[in-house]
Amino acid sequence: MDLLHKILMGIALLSGIGLITAVTLQTNKAESFSAAMGGGDSGRFRKGSKEEMLDRLTKVSAIVWIVACALNAMVWFQMNK
């Protein structure tokens, strides 16, 4: 159980760092909207671009982080019964 607890903590740590990094690298939604309306650098992002990859990475790492934290809490409570 202690090994599982450490593994889940590692997964939560790595996915948390990935989540923070993905959110930090995303552009402001106002910038994207103004670019779509003709202002700014409109040719910067296309479908399948960095922005779409960061959106996907944010969703996946958030789900992994939540699941790892929930499982970690369950393991911790079982260890401390």
C-alpha cells in the first residue's frame, strides 16, 4: 500500500506540473477572439496547432490529476484505518 501511495503521489505531481505548464502556455481567449475578427496575428494558429494541442493536454492532465488525487486519498485512508 505504501508503494501504491508513492506511485500515485508521483503521478499526481507530474500531472499537476503538466497542468500548470499547459495552462501557462495558452494564449488569452481575448487575443484569439480579436485574431478571429481580423485583428492581431490572424495566421498564427490553425486547426491542429499548438493551441489545440495545449487544450487537449490541459484536459488530459486535469483528469489524470483529479483521478490520481482521489485514488491517493482512498489509499491513504485505507493505510490509516
